[in-house]
Amino acid sequence: MNGIEDPGRIDGSRRAAPAGLPAPWERRAMAALIDMALSLGLPLLITAAFWAMFVGSYETVTDTSGAQQSAGLGGGSSPAGLGVVIAGSVVGLAVSAWLAYRQGVSGQTPGKRALRLVTVRTDGGFLGGAGGLRRWAVQLVNILPLGVGYLRPLWNDERQTWADQFVGSTVVDARR
């Protein structure tokens, strides 16, 4: 399974896509959790920090009847709050798209690199940037039926999710 050379290395060097056995589901799941922490967790933390600094300032006020209530300093929700949430969402999508592109070009995301897994085409080459983005977009077929598509590698002989099968990819163990 000697694959196509990787044109996307930053240092200009090239390497062939590795051959290997299909990756175990547990290692794929761990890699996905690492990537999810980067693509969702990081933007969420940034959004929460900006919200706390600029939008979410509250004070306790006492009305004429003596009841205490929390009120935003701006008098309630603000356009800045909506802007922070939208910006955080855009950052999350951008990080996810970048990870998908890099996975297509190099076969790896940070999670897959940490666990020494590589995503390749079923013929052995890398997916390419557009192929990585396609694989990311097709993940919806894994999510919609209650996430069952992500469990498919547990019973599929090639250990492919539905998205893998649709785009012609597989995840291999690069430890060997």
C-alpha cells in the first residue's frame, strides 16, 4: 500500500502515506476527543473569557420593594453578546475546517498524531485538502442517526464509519 507522496509538508519534504492495519475504534475515539477539545473547547473558552470581560458584567440591584435581582450593566442582553457568540462559533468552525484540511493533506490531526493514526484513501494515498474537507462535511451522516455512524467501525470489517465509506477513506494504525 505505498501511497501518493504528501505535497503539504511545511518544510518542503515529502513522505508517502503509510500502509497499515485499520485503526482500533478505541484509539480513533480518543483521537476524536482530542480534536474535539481543540475545535470546540478552545473556542468555547475564548468565547467565555470575552463574554466575561465585555458582556457578562452583572450587578445585584434592589428594587423599591426590597427584592434583589441580578441585572446586566447594559440593562439586559446586548448586541456585543451576540457578536461574541457568533465570533466564537466562527472560530470553532474555522479551527474544525483547518483540522479537516490538514488531515486531508497530511493524514493527521493533532489527535491522530498523538495516537499515531493516519487517515488515507482506501487505495493508500492521502485524501488531499479538498478530500479532507469533504470527509469533514460528510460527518453529518455519522451524527444524524444518533451517532451510530461513529460506532460502525466496531462491526465493519474495514473499520470504516459511513463517512469513511462515502469518501473512500480509512484510518490506519501508523505505529507499525
